[in-house]
Amino acid sequence: MKVTYIKHSGFLLEWENCVWLFDYYAGSLPAISREKKVFVFVSHSHADHFNAEIFEMFAGYPRVQYIMAKETRHKVKKLSLPMEQAERITFLKAHETFDTDDGAEGSIILHTYRSTDCGVAFLVQYQGRKIYHAGDLNWWVWKGESRQEYNNMTANFQREIKLLKEEAGCIDTAFVPLDPRQEEWYLLGMDYFLEQIEVRRVFPMHFWEDYSVIERYKGERKQSAGQVISISREGYEVTV
């Protein structure tokens, strides 16, 4: 599997028989084969995770499937897509399971989790691997919030991660927010994820082009540094 960082929370995963694009909103994509089945995942409707151009980008692809959080439906409806494209969309709410195939008789199983902000997170099982994309499921703590807001956020985030732990077991590759705007609380979500989940590698995301936050985290959490991938630029790619 080749992983390419596109921008922000956008990643392209290329397999032998299919291609997955997560949360594209901007950035340059590498050439994508029209021979492979393409899956376009959208975790929620925020503008930094969903760009309606995805429907134009893949309009000429014979085998494209859009897998989108159910709360994006209102935005999609406003686009008045042709029936041929609309029929290729599957909307999922939190805690749903969806089975599909890779276009070459390979099984793909998806499960969703409830975001602590908007939409869903995705867990995708394929070829013996488990891939997790958090969307905006994160421990969002901000300066000036009340104790009640902090407690509610903490409970909601920890509940979903514990559920992920129970259902997923070991995760091969994860994409998890590491947002410098949270200031001293930027590491809360990543810390808890790595404490709770057995995971081989983690790609930080949602860092608003501040790549330094990745090395900062690795420096402060040396015990986890080997699991965290050092993304350094848009278009960064690695085969895992």
C-alpha cells in the first residue's frame, strides 16, 4: 500500500486493485488509474474536509464509489448531481457497518465512529489490514472553555476510542489529528489514541501546514516517536 499525503487531512492510499482518497479539499493528486476502483471518503461537511470538486474530478472514472458521512447529505443535495453520480454515493451515520468490494472480488468492510465535532471516523478492513481515518474525531480542548465543556468533550472522545479499541484490536495504519491551534492541549488526542490503541504507524493530520508540530510531538513523546510518521511536505509518500 502506498500512502500519499495530499493536504491537511487528505490522504491517497493506493492498493493493487483499488485506490482510496480520504477527506480531499485541496492539493494536487498523483495520477490515478482509471482501471482501478476508486473510493472517495468524506468524513464530514466542513470545508477543510469536503470539496464538491470531487464529483467533477472523478466524473470520468468508470468505477468510483463515494462513501460519505450522512450529515453531508444536505450539501450534496444542493449540488443537483446527475443520477449516475448520485447513485454512486453511500451515506453512513455513526456506528454503521458497510460491506463492499475492491472491484476484483476482494472484500472491504467499513465501520464508522461518532466524531466529537461533526460527521464520522472510518475504520476500513481490507486484505488483512485495518486502516483508521479519524476525520475530526479528536480530543478538542480550547482555551476559555468551561469545565462542563471539557468534561463533555473528554467523555465523548474517550468513549469512541475505547469502542474502537474493543472492535478493532490492532490497527495497521491510522490517520489522527495533531492540531497546533490547541496550544498546550495539542497532544491530548494523539496521546490517548496511542495509549489505548495497538497501532503499527500513525500519520498526523489536521496540522494546518505546520509540519514542525510533528517533530515537536515526537520530541516530547520519545516512547511513541517510532510509530509517528514524519510528514514533511505535500506529496510526501511512503509504501507500507
